[in-house]
Amino acid sequence: MNLDLKFIKTKRKEKGYSLQYMAKALGLSNASQYYKYEIGYYKLKADMLPLLAKILNCNIENFFI
């Protein structure tokens, strides 16, 4: 299964969350690091998905294509 990174980006923007906000919420060091996950440069880890779903107020299943 592949992650739907476009869905994640769209949900973040709908919520009005900045890259920096997402980075802090996920315990990452900075916005640039989060951005690399969002564009697929880094792979999101399985243990990050439940927290990401909570932040974006959606189900983990929504993340997969």
C-alpha cells in the first residue's frame, strides 16, 4: 500500500496547520523535516500514523491509496 501524501497535505491545509505546527506536533525538529515526510523524501513511520490521524482528525485508512 502507498501513502496518499496529497491527502495528508490537503487535510493539513484545510485545518490551517503550518509545516512548523505539524513538525512540533509530531515531535520533529523543524518544518523542513516534516516537509520532507509530506513530499515523500522520507517515509512516514508506522508509529507516526496514529498521531497524524489524530492531528488531522481522520482515520488512518484515509492515508492509503
